[in-house]
Amino acid sequence: MTVRKLQQKRGWAWNVAVAIVKPTLLATTRHEWEGGERIPERGGCILVMNHISHVDPLTAAHIVYDHGRIPRYLAKSGLFKNKALGFFLRAAGQIPVERLTRNAVGAYDAAVAAVRAGECVVVYPEGTITRDPDLWPMTGKSGAARIALETGCPVLPVGQWGAQQLLAPYAKKPDLFPRKLIRMKVGEPVDLADLLTRPRSPEVVAEATDRIMAAITSLVEDVRGGTAPAERYDMRKHGTRRTGNPARHEIGEDPA
């Protein structure tokens, strides 16, 4: 694996985060990364990933940071309500998303601005941890596609597996030992070239979203082995609440 030197200034928040998080991940996880060199060394881009655990942002930050970029996340706005945590997240350049509200458009605008400023923005297009019973990728929300169509930036799909063993979906305590194997594969940029010049209709956005989710799903099949269901899990069809722990019957980060 080729590790790139970070080109950006980290800032105090990232200095703190790297000093704490990276040694913790190295102590509790092993990793197999493939295709990390596809992450652009500079310039605006979007990384789109499947969502299987609340530790996903930490394991994703590991591969992004070790390939020379600082990730910017679309993070649920509830995390920013704690004054100390909110101050830290904003200092680290993270973008709050008020999910399922009209205010989500603000996150879209902020993400577009970040990409145009040359940032690497990480998006979980499913919007929340997958509800698929076997943790396969679900249908996607439209935010990542709309950001990509607006900016024309590269969209790098990532399939990941293993984070759910470190922290199961909605579990309160991690399973730290033995060390868990985190597999990630970065694919070729999703080809949206033919859609960029077309009117931004719902059909075009839906097509871009489907291509993004198909690319992610194919990579997940590679890293975990096996074949995904022919039809991706759709929360609307199943009547699944779209935020919070579904086991508690509460109706996720992608501004649709």
C-alpha cells in the first residue's frame, strides 16, 4: 500500500483527532485496502460509501488520510447540538445535515462549495446505516448525485466491510479485541459524463444515483464475498423509519 504525505494543513482539530483516533484504530483493527491510489491527490471530489456502522467515519478517515487527503463529512445535525462537540466538528470542517427537513439544502450548498474549493467530501448515499437484513447497500438518496452533477467532480465509489464487527449497528459498546479486519476497495470514478449536459430532471438525478449505488454494491460484493440481492432494500417500500435505531421504532447524512 502506498501512503501519501498529507498536502493540506490539518488545523488544531485534526491534530487532536489524528493523535487520538489513528493509534486507537491501529490497536483495534487491521486493514486491507485496495485502490486507494485512485483517491485524487488534490482537487474537489466525492467519496461515496456504504454505511454499516457508526464507526464508519473513523475507518473511512483512516484510508482517506493515509492517501493524503482530509475528509469532509456530511454529518447529522444532532451531533452539533453539544456545544463542545459541535465546536470541534466545525473546526474539523464537517458539514451538519438536518435530515428529513427543508434545511438539508444548506448542507447541499455547503458540500458543493467544499468540492469547488478543492475538498474531498465523503458521503453515505444511503443516508443512514443500512436496514438490509444482511447489511447489503440499500437504495440511495439523491444528495451525492446532485452534488456531482452540479460540480462535475470525480465520484469515487468505495465498498467496505468489517466495521460492523468493531461496532454492530446501533450497539452501544464496541467489540475491540481481537483486532477486526477492515476491508475497503476504492473503485474507478462513476461515469456520469453523459448526464452532466442534460437538464437536471428527477429522472437524470435518479439515474446518477442508481449508477453510484450500483458501483458501491459491486465493490461491497468484492470485499465481503457473495452476491447482493437483485433488488436493493428500499425503506419506503418496507415502511422502515428513516432515522434512528429501527429496533426502537424511530423513523441519514446525505442531503436528498
